[in-house]
Amino acid sequence: MKTAISIRDEVFEAGERTAQALGLSRSQLYTRAVSEFVARQRAKDVTARLDAVYGEDETASHLDPTLTALQSLSLPPEDWR
């Protein structure tokens, strides 16, 4: 798909230099950049949703404390040596 966008000159020039240094076309560079940005936003959304479920600390969790304890017990012990 072709599209037209407006960006500041310095951003465009930095993009041109970066594409050239990486051996990428401008389209490839911008596709990678937008794809990475979108992926990061999705990851933030997942983190926010997990924070809403688990809370910032144990006392803020919306999970049943018994279920949380049982889940912890089901994990194998870790060897920290």
C-alpha cells in the first residue's frame, strides 16, 4: 500500500541515514519501525491488563489467595546454586 505522511525534516533525514546504514529501503525501514512500535503498544496493553488482575502487590491482587498459594506450590523448586 502506498501512503503519504508528514514528518519533521530531521526525523526523515535520520531515517534516510539509518536505512542506508542498514542496507534497507525507506519502505522497509518504516515498515519495521511501525511494526515494532505496534508490538510495543500491544505489550504495554498486555502488561496493563495483567497489572489489573494481579495488582501492584500481593494485597491488591484480584485473585483468590488460596488459588494463588496452590499455584505457587505447583511450581517445582528452583536451584539457585
